[in-house]
Amino acid sequence: MDNLRKDFSLSALVAGLIAVIISYAGPLIIVFQAADQAGLGNEATASWIWAISIGSGLTGLLLSWKLRVPVITAWSTPGAALLVSMLPNVSLAQAVGAYIVAALLIAVIALSGAFDKLMNRLPKAIAAAMLAGILFRFGAELFSSIRLQPVLVLSMLASYLLFKRLSPRYAILSVLIVGCGLAAGLGQLDTQALVLEMTLPTWTSPQWSWHAIVNIGLPLALVSLTGQSVPGIAVLRAAGYQVPARPIVSVTALGSLLLAPFGCHGVNLAAITAAICTGREAHENANKRYIAGIACGAFYLLMGSFGATLASVFAALPRELIAALAGLALFGAIANGLAGAMADEKQREPALITFLVTASGMSLLGLGAAFWGLIFGLAAHFALSYSRQTRQPQASVQAP
């Protein structure tokens, strides 16, 4: 506890809070959409939110404290997107059975060491390009929001630039304060929609259906590993944290397994929000940024306990405020990703392909852009590496 008090900083606390705000303001909407499409009642939906929030909070807090690294965990966003179309075709009990199978499959892959081997062999330039591609739309949305809310967004941008010059550690805090203050002053906070209500989780006993396992369980495991865990580890590596993936992925899989009966479709490493807590905005000293991970976990636990309240709070904030906050908080991570992607001239073209595919937001065969960016980038890497290796011996023979 003495080390925690010594390493505590306001900037790390704010970074954790912003990571939670962005998680709930964006990806949570997909969960609501999936629940609505499946016709789930208010109790089941609130329990689902409670389960993914508590799972994210506990795993992130424990891993950050134990590893002394800002490990940010969250629910599977591509998994939730998958459920929008698949959940209406099965019962909730069958879906819970599929969640359990997915969690077990991820745990086996992590414990076997196969995931670590994959990450160690993944070219750094491609991993950095994938990260930059994932974050690109958040930076772009900052400026596209100016058209809709010029006063609000430009004021937040000006605040960021001013404090970045005067006191970089508190630049994002200033953006948050200015944004909320202006939104309130302009009458853009819908305070009438706010409610205060605790969430009571509900247990759903699993039912085993091959249809649900094949169509939900297996794809859920695949998109969780490729769309979340791979870029999540890439974020940590890009920030200089050379932590093994095995304990992190194993713990998140265990959390998913235990909370599946309450509606948790999957907890895994975060990528977008992790970039906020692993950069210099959280703390200049990389060894003290783990406080942001602990703070993020604590905020998840606090806010996840109030499911209905949570939905109303983020519904009260202007969308442009959230977009601007996310974009500004991720400036450093986007810059680092682009720099890492273009640093090695030999890897520049595969990295560029990875970035463009990932940033495009394409979806094919039910798999997201991060997965296909990785596939296309690796294909280009091996194709170009093979062509260079075959040309070099020929060049040496022709040399005088």
C-alpha cells in the first residue's frame, strides 16, 4: 500500500477515468443493440452490463497491481457486434453455454503458450500499424465533430494544445473539464434522463447447443483473440512493456468463464482504451502508469454496479464531446503507432497495407478489420521477404 500511495498521481487517475468513459460511451452501445435485437428484458440486459463491467474491473485491477503494468481489460467489442446478428437465433441459456465454450477455448490456447509464440513472431512494424489503424478513426472523428459542435470541439482542442505546452500531464484533464463545463453552459447535458439504480445480477443456467457453439462460441473465441488480445498486447509492447501474454489472457478467460452465467460474453485485453493508460499522458514515468490500470479497474467496479444509472449518464453527454475526448486522449498512441509502423524501411509496405486495411473498417466472413489487417499485412510481409531472398543470390552471381 505504501508503494501505491507513493506512485499515485492525478494524471493516472484521470487516464483511468477517461478509459472507462470511452468504453461505456462507445462499445456499450453495441451491447444495448444486441440485447434489443434479442428481445432481452431489462433485468437480463442490466445483468449483462454488470457482468462485463465487474469482469473488466476485477481482471484489470488485479493484473495491473500484480504485474505493475497498466493492464486495461474490457468486454469484447467485436464479440458484441457478432451477437447483434447471432443472439436472436438462440436462447439466452444456449448463448451462455457458447460463452463458456469460448472462454475455455481461449484459456487452453493461452495456457499452452501458443498465443505467446504468435506474439513473439509477429513483426513489430505490422503490430504497430494495426494499432494505428484501430485508433485512426478516433483521431479522425475529433475533426469531423467540429462541423456539428464547432464551439465545443474547438475549445477542447485549444485547451489540449495550451496545457500540452504548459503542463502536459494535465492536458487531458483540462479537456474533460472544459468539455463538460461548456456542454453544461450550452445546455447540452440531458440531466432529466439521469436515474440512480443499483443492478442485481441474474443467473442463467447454460444449455448446450451445437448450433450455438459453432455459430457463437467458436467465432467469439476467434474474434476475441485476434480482434482484442493481439492488438491489446501490441499496445503494451509498443509502450515498452514486455510482459508475457499467457497470464493476462488466462486471467481474462477465467473471468469470462466465471461470469458467463450472468451474461458476460467475454472479457479480454483492451486496445483502444489501453493506449490512453499506457502513454505519457498517464504519467511521464512508465513504471508508475500501472496506477491508471488500477484506477480504471476501480471505476469499472463502481460504475458497473449501477447498470441503469450508467446508461443514463452517458446518454446525457453530447456524442461530440466523447468523440473529441477520445481523439485527443489517443493522439500520442496514434503517433507512436505510425512511427513504429514506418520506422523499418523493409517492413514499410506490409505495415502500410496493415494500416490501410485496419483503418478501412472492413468486415468479411464475420471477422473485423483488425483481423484482416493482420492477415493482409503478414501475407505481404512473407511475399516481399521471399521475393527479396530469391533476388539476393541472383544479384551476387552477376556481380563482377
